[in-house]
Amino acid sequence: MRTRLDTLVVSALQQGSAVPAFTCYDFTTALAVVGAAEQAGRGAILLVAPKTAATPNGLRLIAALRGLADGASVPIAVQLDHAAQWQVIADAVSAGADSVLVDGSSLPYEDNIALVRGVRAALEAQGADVVIEAELGGLAGDEDRAFGADAAGADAAGLTDPAQVEDFVARAGAQLLAVAVGNVHGKYKGEPRLRWDVLQDIAVRTHIPLVLHGASGIPAAELVKAAAMNVGKVNFNTELRTGVLALLEQRLAAHRADGENLQGLLAEWDREARSFAAAALGTLSR
Ligand code: 13P
């Protein structure tokens, strides 16, 4: 069943859990994620990257994911990730996204607030009931291609300033807040060094659920601490891609030799993505 992203996240937090969100560039991966969520009996979030949503096929993917969410036996939300362009947001919402990360984190503070408020007002004017996530603090790394970023890169991109959180949340009017606490998109160079002290400081300053991006590479033993600090949504992309690409690399030749067996290869893709999603669901669930 398709569900509001904020409802899903708030109810998970009430049980001491967080909800994993997975970037889906294709329908095979999305089917695997929803299958894993159904097997676990837990909700999950399907993320669509803005570069995907900016194409006609990407908009059709969003419509297909919405249909997949509608038919699922567990709560599933479909979110447009990291969008700053109004046209991409408007098109994705028309195609079926029911939540958007309005990402003004690279803008000056006041411009970030103005972007979130502007998008919210424009969506309301269209009568669209869309859950908004905002982001405060910059995340190092690329969202779609994994190059290494280290703690220095994370610091340079800008940790979330806890002193700004109350004002930002009150004025931006988002339902969820993505934070930068040493997390990066893509691969971590060296060990991730998450600033749990900063996260704790943020968590006491707002009641809206927090979101941790860049979960790939953060050990499960660390991720389990997130929900206790009001982190109700945890975003995965790189590790899921890595697993699928490695599997395709290893198994392609055998399936070609087996009569160009695309069906067999897709079944293995499903197993790989399903087991990654199942592990993430298990880590974040209480
Ligand atoms: P990773 O690619 O580092 O897992 O980050 C995913 C993400 O934050 C998507 O928004």
C-alpha cells in the first residue's frame, strides 16, 4: 500500500526503528526492494534520482513505482531525491512522486529556506499533497557515481550547524530534515567518521524526523544507533549498485552461454538486490 512518507517514518520511530530508502534506477531493483520489504513485513522508501526524473523514461519509472507501491502488502513511499529545479519537481509529482527532497543545501542559508518555502507554496497552489524533506548542511560526494570522499571532504562540504536547526525547521516548513554529520554520498575514503555528538545536538533541537543520507559504507553497528537520535529515514544507493554491478559482471558470461538467458540473469539481480534490502531492513528494525 502506498503511504505518506512522514507517516511511515514517524510510526517507525515510535517503535525505535528507522525506514531504509533505496535509490532505484530501474524496475528490477524496485521489485526486489518491495519484495524484501514484504518478506520482512516492514515499510520501505523508493528513491528516484533527479537525473532520472529529468527524463521522459524516468517519469514513466516514477509512475510504475507508484503502481508498485499501490499494490504492495506493506507501506511503501515514492520520493524524488535531491531536487532543486522546479520543473523536475513538478513533473515528478505529476508522474506520481508523493514526496520530494527539496535540496537547497548548496545555497546560502536564506536561499535554502526560500527554495523550500517556494516549492511548498507552489505545490500547495496546485493542490498537491506532497511530503517535503529539506537538507541543512552540505554532503560531499556525487549522488549517482561513487568516488571516494573523506572526513576532510565532509567537513569542507559543511556539517549541519545545530544552532540553525530550530529556525530552519520553523521557517522552511519541511516534514523531515536531512543532516550532514560526516556522512558522504558514494564511497568513504578510509573509515567513516560520523559526528554522533553533532547529531545528538541536532536531535534535541527539533521534533521532526531526521534523515541520514550516504549510508553506504557505514557499518551496521553504527547505523543501529540512528533511530535513538530521531533519525527515521536512512538512504542507501552506492552499496546496492555495487552489489548488482558485481553480480552482473560475475554472472553475465554464464547466462550468455546458457542461451542468452536474460531471465536467469534478472532472477539473480533480484536475489542480490533483495538480500541487500533485507539486510538494511533488518539493521534498522527494532
Ligand atoms: P550512498 O550512495 O552513499 O548510499 O547515498 C545514498 C543517498 O544518500 C541517496 O540520497
